[in-house]
Amino acid sequence: MSEQEILDLAEEFAHYRRTVLAEVEVPGPAAVRRTARGRGRRRLGTYTATVLALFGGAAVGYAAMNGPDREPGPVDPTPTISASPTPSGSASPAPSPSLTSGSPTPTAPGGKISRAQLLAASVTLPAWRAGPGCSTSGIRLSADDREEANWLVAFDQGDVDGDGVQEAVALVQCVLGTGGPMQVVAFDRDQQGRIVTLGRVVATSIDKPQWLFALDVVDDGTVRVQVGDIAPGGGWPGEWSQRQWRGYRFKGGSFAQVSGPTSFGPNPHDVNLVVSATNLLLTDAPDGSRTGTITVRVRNGGNEPAAYVALRIGLPEAVRPDGAGWAACRDDPAKTGSPVTCDLNKLGAGKEVRLTLGFRVAAGTTVGTGKADVDVRPMNASFDFVEEVYDPDNTVVITYR
């Protein structure tokens, strides 16, 4: 090949690079990776092919450049590479490590506790006071007052601990006969949603209060409880009990009273007057009349004083009061008919009074033999009669002759 021919071939190759190679799309990274994997095996072959293309195949290349124009072949597009590629074979992105597979992270339950839910739950109550009582551990509250049941007497809801979620507050009674101890208990939910005891609000005692009538949770979380000084039953109706509304708040892990009275005044019904008396034996007096005495003992066996005591003696009207023994009366028994009345002053709890009362039957008046009631009744400060829990011992029968 002459020098001129070599120069012409070089010019044709330069023209080739300027016109054809400019139209070829540069292979993308995917092609680069495929080429790299086979580079070692093809290195020698590639070197040989290059030499042949430059020298031995110059005529072929030259002829190609001078032949008819050809459409360039398709070139594989460069694949788009994601910044966070999905692993091969995965149908969906991997779950976030902060979530459990298939469900969101559970949160602490915050729903209200309904009355039905409380009745259906197994709960533990604060201990009942000493003595026979109901179970407290792992029990279910009862919707009725059957014997030895933990009876759900009253129910309310409110945010008593200030956590923004309403708790359940229940008035519960350990039913024993016609009575039994009572307590108000607050219930909450734990992290698993189970109903647990938050604390006892207030309970009855042997002293006072002996009864709990109602409860009410107000907007500020105060639990209001209507307490009574004396328990009904055993002849004591509920309306005789003095009632007070007392407020309790949850502080430092327990409930404490924050409003209302802290003690009860005297209950006029909490008295128990007991009377005893001797029989009346009338004997002849020098002036022709007949006289005699009876000894009356009045005792207050109750827990509260009687403001006044009304004594009534049902002797015949011909048998009249006589003597200094009647001086203890506030009224004038001589001016009364039958029965003879004597109003006594205050009689304190556990106190008693003894009276020796004389009687006289006028000369020429005949009084036969018979029976008479000696009766005592408590009165309040307005001299109104007050009913007692047990009154059969307020009357005793004596004979006279």
C-alpha cells in the first residue's frame, strides 16, 4: 500500500468517527457491568480484532463507508437505577422496623369501663373490714343482692386520676342478711386493657358512717358520696339515718376527703330508753286516804342523749300524784288526768334516773285491783316524740291494789 493510500484511509476513518460514531448512544451502566464480567476472557480477542480492523480490514471498512446509507440499529436504553432498589423477588417494600408485621404498634387502651363490662370482669376489691365477709380476690360483682355477694349497688364514670380518661366508680356492698359492709371503689385499665382496682374511696365502719346511700363523680374528678351515720335494718329505717355528701379526690395514689362534713351530730333516733318499775301497793293513812309509792328506773342504753324524756303512768284517775318525788318533773303531774305525765330533762347515753313517786287515793274513794302501763319516750329539743330502733323495752306493766 502506497503512502497516499494510507493517508486516504486515515482520512476516511476520521470521517467515520465524525459522522457515524456521533449518532451512537453511549452504553449505560448495565452494559458496562456486562462488559466488565467478560473483559478478562475477551481481552486477547479484542486486541486481535482491533488490529485487523485497523489494518487488515481497512478495505472492508472503506467499502462500507462508500456503500448505500444504512439505518443505525436499535440501542438498549440505559436502565434507571433507583436510589433505594427493591430486593429481587420482593413484591412489596420491607416493613418499617418500628412496626410489627401485619399490624400497627399497640397502644394503651383508653376506653370507658361500662357497668356491663365491670360486671363481666374478674376484679380484686380492697379488703373488707375484719369479721365475716365476702371474698375480695378474683371475684365478679353481682347485679343483685343475693347473700354473701359483692353487690354493685351504684355506678358512675369520671376522670378521677386526671389522666384524661374516664374511670369507673362503683358502690359495692358485701351482702350479709339485711346489711353488710359497704365501700366505694374506683377502677381503671392497665396497659393490656384489663380492669384493675385504682383505689378505695370510702368505706363504712362499725362507728360512723355505717351506710353509703349514693355516689356521683363531678367534672373536676371529685367523687361525691352520700354517707349515713346509722345503717338501716333491725327496725331502723333508712330515713332515720343522718345523711351527708362528702367529696373525695385521688391524691398521691389514694383517695382523701376534700369537701363536706367530717363528723355527724347527735342522731335523735340513736337512743334506747329502757324502763322498769315496781308495783303499787296502797295502804290506809291516818286521814282515811290510801297511799303508796312506786320506784321507776329509766336508763338510756343508746349511743346518743335524749333531749327530754316523757314518762307516762296509766293509773286510774282516782290515784293522784303525791309527795316530793315528783319534783324532778318539768310539768305539774297533779294537773294531769290519766295517764299521769312527768316530763324529765336530758338523759345522756348510758345514764339512768331513779324516781320514787308517791300516790294517794282520797278518803271514801274506792279503787280496785288492776294493771297499769309505765311508759317512757324520748323527745327532741322541740318536745316532739322521737322513734327508737327498739321500743318494746320502753313500757313495763305494773299492778296496783
